[in-house]
Amino acid sequence: MSNVFIAFQRNEETRCIVDAIVADNPQAVVNFQPAMVRVDVPDTMVIRRSTVEEHMGRPFDLQELHINLITLTGHIDETDDDFTLSWKH
């Protein structure tokens, strides 16, 4: 099994996104750096719009992830409600 990961600029908005990722992916490992935060998850990571909205306290369009995105690894599957990274095809 391989990890997928996503890395964001480290700021208040991404704190909420990372909290949502951890809530929906219990195996997530978060690595905080001075200017970025990286989240690794074995095999598959799901970022749910509804969970991010709960943590932010406002409506959230998953396309907003790209504003603070630095890099990611894995195959991407995007809908209006979920952003999934995985090694499954």
C-alpha cells in the first residue's frame, strides 16, 4: 500500500481544510512545516465539501482547494461534493 498526499500553504483557511481531512481520514498523518502543511494517507484520501464547510463555518467550493495547494500525489477524482486522491484505478 502506498501513501497519497496533499500539501497546502500554511494559513488559517488551510487549517480548517486539514482538520476536515483528518476528520474524514482517521489514518491521516499531518506534517506541519513553517510555510506548509502536508497530509499523508495510506492508499486513498477523501476531502468532503460538507466536512470542510462544517470546519470553516461557511459554504465551500472544492475548487478553492487549488488556491493554497502546493502539490499532491495520486490519481484525482473530483465531484462537486468530494475530492479523492488514490492509487486505485
